Amino acid sequence: MADPGLQRLLGACDRPDAFSARALAAAAGLGLQLAPEALVPRPRTMSVAPSPWWPPHEWLPVRIVDSDEGPLVDWAYFGDDPLTDSFFDETVRRVTALPINRVFRHVTSLDALLDGAPCADVAPLRGLVYHMSRCGSTLVAQMLGALPATLALSEPGPFDAAVRLAMTRADLAGPRGSSLLRAMVAALGRRRGGVTQCFLKLDSWHMLAFPLIQAAFPNVPWVYLFREPVEVLVSQMRMRGYQTVPALMPSGLYGLQDDGAGPEDLCARIFAGFHVAAIRALADPRGIAIDYAGLPTALMDRIAPHFGLSPTPAERTALERAGHRNAKAPAAPFVPDAARKRQDASAATLEAARRHLRALHAELAAVEAAAASSA
């Protein structure tokens, strides 16, 4: 833990045999006797004793796990990985498969996470991205991440876990819950690889946790992304997101009764809840609403200025390039799919959108238009 150079040397190994050879050679050079069996990769489910200290800044949280001692923060070595995957958890799967993260572990308690939160090596949080789901939020994160020295955190699981804890544990009510969210963002947004600013794309259900998140980051500007409801529902019917399964969410979060309605109706009612929360929150001048139909242009014309960004010509070119890629498969170009989704909509989907989302969508569009005209 005390030698960043050695960590970088070992972190560059993706094969256990190469890792073991480098580790044994490094130990011998330091005059240490190290048994080869100590370097055999182990499952990350094994328990380890928690540390009272944050690890070096090349390490980031990857999850919060339950233990007999209470919730524990599990960290992994990321090195200078720029976190350019479409989702943070994709990067987690990749880095936790490395030998260094299957041999060495670092775990801290929530108290240690809170008490050890540093300030000097943390990139400031410049903006929050709320969204209704399947409405361009990944594109926005990818575009923001295309800016130099910029970290775009895309739905990081450890932050989601922190929000859940802050909402459900009595000992994390009030200011301590806010401190937990700030500490987690600080841990995720550590200055690595020259990063100077950070943006956080939240999970869709986090719109319902707006008061909690707002209390933690009261001065951070934010956006709420929404989309033509039929298009979103068609996407969900093709592949449901876990946010549309009430059993996977905090108990009672959606306040919905199991009345036997079809999945289209259930999803529409869940998204209606997001919209209602967003409309209420948009009374806050730090928030703006953005329709998917205006992307990617809206990022440069409205989101960037709202987040205090003034892209140079070269940065605008980088943003435009990112805006024409498939956000969830950045190696491929973006292919518009709105018309096809509307064409594929079932009668149940059309009715669910009409009944639960159409009026709210129109209200959000009016809020967006009013803000744009006064800008």
C-alpha cells in the first residue's frame, strides 16, 4: 500500500503467472520472504479485516457489503483507469478480475469512509444527471467524459448502495446520511490521471431520493432527462431495467399496489413517479429539464453552460464526436431508433403511456421551453 510504483507494476499484470513472478521478484528485492501460495488469486467474497484508513488514491470503492460488523466498503485498485466504459460497474467487473485485486483487498467501515474522507485529492463535482431511464443519460455521461481531465461517473453501484443505506438506516438519517453521500462521491472522484472535474450520472430511481441528494450537494447544478414515453416503454418491454421491479428497490419506495396490471402499466406508473418528483424539484433554479429529442445538441447549448462549462473549439469537436457514437457501445456509430420504437409499440404500451405519462411529459416539455426562453 505504501509503494505506488510497485502497485502500478503489479496492477499492469492481467495474468496470474506474470503477477506472481513480478510480486516474488519485488519481494526478493526488498529482502522479504514471500510464499508463492500467498499470491494465488482468491474470490472477492472472502472476508478480510477492515482497515481504519482509506487506501492510496489509485483505489476506488467497488461495493458496499454486509458483515457482522455492519456495512463495509470494499475497494479495488484502478490505477489510472479513466472510467470510460458506458457504466461504472462494467469497469468494476474488469478491474476486479485483475490478479492484484484477487490477491490484495482493502475494506473499510462506514465510519472509516466518513472519518477518512480527504479533500485535497478529490475532483470537484460539477454536475448531476438525473433521468427517467432509456432517455440519453448514458450519452450525456459519455459526452461529458470526452472533455479533457474530466471524470464522468455513470451510475456507480457504490453510490447507489450509499443512497439506499441513507434512506433506510436510522443511524444515517439527516446530516450523517448527507456526509455518507459526499464521502462516497469523494472516494469515487479521487484525482487520478490528471482529473480536475467530476460529473455524476445517477440511477433513474434516484429522482425519488432528490431531497436526500440535494441536501448532500446543495450547490451542484443538475439536469433531468426525459423522453417520449412510448419510446421508453418499448425499450423497457424489450429488456426490463431492475428499477422497474419493485421487489429489487427499497421497500415501499414506489407506493404501488400489486393490482395485477401488466408490465407496461407498472413501468408507466413508476416513471410517472419520477416525473412528478422531477417537476416538483425543478422549482430549484439549479435544475433544468432536457428532452432526449434535443440531444446531442442540447448538451453543448444548454447542459454545458448550466454546468459552468465553456468548451473550446477543440473540446466542442470532442463533444460532437462523442455525441455521434452509440453511448452503450462507443465503438459503433449511433443509429436513431425512435421511429422504430414507436412502430413496435403494442396497444398496451400506447395505453399505459397515454394514461400515466402523456400529461406529465407535456408538463416537463413546457418547463423546458420556459427555461430555454428565459435563458
